[in-house]
Amino acid sequence: MSEQILKDILGELKALNQRVGNLEDGQKELKSDVSDLNKGQLRLETRMENEVIEKIGALFDTREVTNDNFAKIMEKLDSIEIDTGYLDSLLY
């Protein structure tokens, strides 16, 4: 082979080596970006889970208070019905 062909091949190999190096650097950056995205997604999922759990707990507590109030109202209504029934029996 001629010396020029060897120089051309060497030049191409250097260019290919540079391109491979650039690809490797880009791949490292992509891995870092994906890792950051995964961490961000995990933080977001954790935050959402915590907030949802808190809100469900608050809704459950509110439901319990509402049920208790409803039960008290029903007891009072029963008492009023008994009292009015007694009064009706006295009037007739």
C-alpha cells in the first residue's frame, strides 16, 4: 500500500474515533438526564401519594363528622315524633 492510502486510512480512523467519542459523551449525558428524570418522577409520585392520602383522610374525617351530625338529628327527630305523638294522644 502506498503511504498516502495509509495516511488517509489513519485520518479516517481518527475521525471515526472522534465521532465515537462524541457518541459516548452524548450517551453519558442521556443517561444522566434519564436518571434525573427518574428521580424527579419518583419525587412527584411520592408527593402526589402523600397529598392524596392526606386528602382522602380529610374526606373520611369530614364524612364521619357528617354521619355523627346526621345521627344526632335523627335522634332528635325521633324524640320530637314521640313527643308529638304523646301530645296527640292527650288531645284526642
